[in-house]
Amino acid sequence: MNFTNKTVLVTGAGKGIGRATVADLIGRGARVIALSRSASDLQELEAEGVRTIQVDLADAEATRAAVCAALPFDYLVNCAGITELRSVLDTTPEIFDSIMAVNCRAPLIVAQEYARDRIGRGLPGAIVNVSSISSFVGFADHAAYCASKGALDALTRVMANEFGRKGIRVNGVHPVITLTPMAVKAWSDPAKSDPMLKRIPLGRFVEPPEVASAIAYLLSEDAAMVNGVDLPVDGGFLIN
């Protein structure tokens, strides 16, 4: 899984899985273009030699402009995501729309411009969309988030069908709770974390670099015939 002389665009690159993915790909020789809405996160990445673009992916026009400015690049990782915990009854149209805009509409826009460029130049490629086990499980108080990840999965399958015929593979990864700094704090209470951990045969939550390595595999030529898959990175959570 060597990415020497390859360029990868990573959205949501400032924190968590996105940040780990940037580090993983750089370690494999890639040049990375990092998209994030956080100026401070981008400044840290710039200090590490990463090319950065600040953009709010909730803004459709700004998203398209940012991707066009980043072109060309060889591979794409749609990692940005947001959530707000609300029950079905408490989910407002505004909350639903904002989560869908970042978690599903933005990956569509970014992938459109990437695929147009690759197809127009007759080049193959690969896209990884970072989903969640929440697309398979109806977690309470995650109404809009679960819906957005389910929609992203459906979009991934259609992309894999259409873009695959042009030599561009599209796959999804589905992490269980991933121990970003925010998640470590959120899941520090055993009363909350123990029921989830009991459903994971491997007995722990996933670390961001473990998701990043799965992303690298799906981008790489090692996965040359892998297209349209939903790859859980969950320690076996979904088999229970």
C-alpha cells in the first residue's frame, strides 16, 4: 500500500479519523490535500507540510469551489461528518438538513467533481466514503445521523455502479465508536460504555489509525477488485 507520487484529498482532515488518515497516507508516501472548516486544525497540518483548504462543507457552492481548486488529485476520502443527538420526535427540519448537507450532500459534490476530472482525462481512481455502523443500527437519539449514514451508503453503491464502469472504485468503511479525543471523553463513563463493549467480541472500541489503515487498503491497488463494499471496522459488533 504505497502511495508515492499519489495525491489524496481528505475531507474532515482536521480531527479524529480524518487526521489519522492524513498521517497514515503521508506515512505511505502520499501527498495530501486536507479540507476542514477549522482554521486552527489546518494551521497545524500546514506546519507538517500538508496542503490545506478551509471550507464549510455545509455550503454546497463553497464545497464545489474548494474541490475544483484542489484538482487534480488521484484518490478521494470523504471523511467529514457531524452529528447532533436528538430523538426522532425532537429532530427539527433544520437539524436534519444540516446533518444531511455535510454527511451526504457534501460527499456527493466532492465525488462529482473528482469523477468528472478523472473520467475526462481517462484515468482510474478510488473513493472511500467514511460511514458508520449507525447506518445499520437504529441507535436512539441518532435519528438524523443514522439517516444520513444510510443515505451515504446508498450513494456509495450507486457511485460504485456508475463510476466503476469508468475505472473508479467506490467503497465505504463503517467504524464502531472510534476513540477520538471527543469520544474518549464522551464514553468515559462505564455505565454508558459497558453495554456497547459487551456487544464487541474483541472487547474494545476502535482507534483512529485502525480505521485509517482500512481506508488506505480500499484506496490502494491491493483492493483492485473491491468495489461497492460496506466494510465494518467494528471488532465484530454487527454480528451480535
